[in-house]
Amino acid sequence: MVREIEREFAESPVRVPVNGEVRASASAGGSAVTGSELELVAGWLLDWGFTYSKAKPGLVPSVAEMMADVGVEEFAPLVEPHVEVAVAAFEETGLFNNSARTYGSEGMGLPVWLTDAGQREAASRIERRKDNRARRSTCRDAVLRWVYERAANGESTEIAAIRYSPFGWFNGMLFSPADLAEAVRFLRERQLLDGTDETPTIEPAGTECIEQYGGVVEYLNRRDGAGVNVTIMGDNSGQLAVANRDVAQNQTNTDQVEALAIFANALREFGRLVPPDQQPEYEEVASALEREAAKAEPDKGWMKALFDRAKGLLEGAPTNLYNLAQVTKVAFDIYSQTAG
């Protein structure tokens, strides 16, 4: 399948009828599919402005000049209808500098000058493309949405053609043939798509996912919150299987010290799954719980504060983590047993 997609990619240049772009969501790895033409065009302008500024620092080109220099003139018919709003939006948010505007400049003649904040955002956008987990998860959402839309319009769903649609893009970069092949197989295995690897078709479950849920991960985990029970009784080494749907673990000593130590370890394990910039907070709370557990008489007021903070961290964790509901339930169950 990958070779067939690669062959299609090699035979035809990309000329995208712009409808939107696929990107990673703000929830650190989550995915989102947007149908905004403006967002795709704006992202391209940010990418091209960054590339131009590195090649010719200090110069302030018009949009048309920048695109010609970067070598993306073929996209001009797609950019032109949205260029004024995109540039104005970036000026308003501080990503483009508006002091370079000259009297009468409009449309493709508008100047493009990235601010320091714009430079940072463009660099971050490039870095986000390297996030394999986010790209693969987002690709699955994009493929499912693309097949759904094509089927609704009575159009062919040959997967190689996704590159001509807005759903073929992730942070301004086309999904690779390997990304697409993996996404189709994943969705077919979970009965969201049917058909063949090359020409998938939408299944009722896939339609339900698109119309009623935020994405594939949310759909697949839709019952996790109500289906987890944690029981602590009997022997256990102190490890909590936070990645499992149904967890039954045993602990002969159910006093506060033992339960606090178990929860601290569970919180630390979960913290290893979140983005690196969030991990220190999980480690800090886990360590505080361990210190409290080591005391002869743990302070119940401080324990409650720590549990409240842990709950806040878990509730704010990335939504695409499979273990969030389980760990949250662990917190409530252990707290109820230890706090009395």
C-alpha cells in the first residue's frame, strides 16, 4: 500500500483545493481536524515568512515576493482570497509586524515581517512536525474525516488522493505514505472504516465517531470513565497497573502510610506519560506524598491539599492519554480509604 501511495505522490504535483488543515491540538498530543481555509493559508504564510527571514534577514518582502523567493508560487490562487485576513490576524496577535505597511498595500502586495514571537511560533510549528505520536494520531482523525466527507459527497475514496485535500496536511507538512497506510489499517482494524487499504469506506461506527465525538481517541475511550473499578485488598508490591481498563489489586495493609506510598508511585508512573514540561509537577506531588507517608502521623489537611493538587493535574492532562480516567479513579478510591 505504501508503495502505491508513493507512486501516486511521485506522478502528480500537489495542487490543493484548500478547505482546511489538520493540526495537533493544544492538549499536547491530542489531534484536531479544522475545516478553516484561513488557518491553512495563515500557517503557510508563517512557514514561508520564517524560511524567507532565514535566507534574507532584514528584508521585508510582499507576500507575492516572498512566495516567489521560497518557490511556492503554485499556491498563489489558494492564498490570495485569504491573504488580507491572515496577515491582519497575525499582526493583531503579534506574530507579524504591522509597522512595515505602506500606503495602498493590499492583497498579495502586503508586507510580511515576522516578529520575535512569530519566529518562535514558526520554529515551534516545525518542531511539532517531529512529534510522531501527535502526527500519527492526527493522521487517523484526518483520514477518517476525509473518507466521511468524500463519501457524503459521493466521491472516490482512493487514499492517495488525500494529498489533494486539506486533510493531507499536518502543521503545514504533508502526511507521508507510511502515515496514511498506518492510519487506514488502524481504522479498519477498529471497524471505523471498511473497504480496502487503498480505497476505504466509512462504517457506521466511523460516522458516529465523526458526528458525536472529538476524535478517534475520544471515541475508542468513550466508556472508560464508567468502567474502571479499583479495589485494594490482599497482597501487592506497591505497583498500580494504571494502563489497564479494569484494575483489581491487593494490599494487606490498608493503612494510610501504605496507601499514600502506592498512590505516589501511581502518580509518578502517570507523570512519565505526559509531555516533558508537565512532568516536574507530577514528580513534585508524588515526592510530597511519599514524604508524608514516611511520617508516623500524616497530616490529613496537607494530604487533602496534595490530593486536590493531584486531581487538578490529572484533570488537566492531555486528553489522548488512555490512562487518565483510570488514574483519576485511583486517586478518588485511595483517598476515600486513607482519609477515612
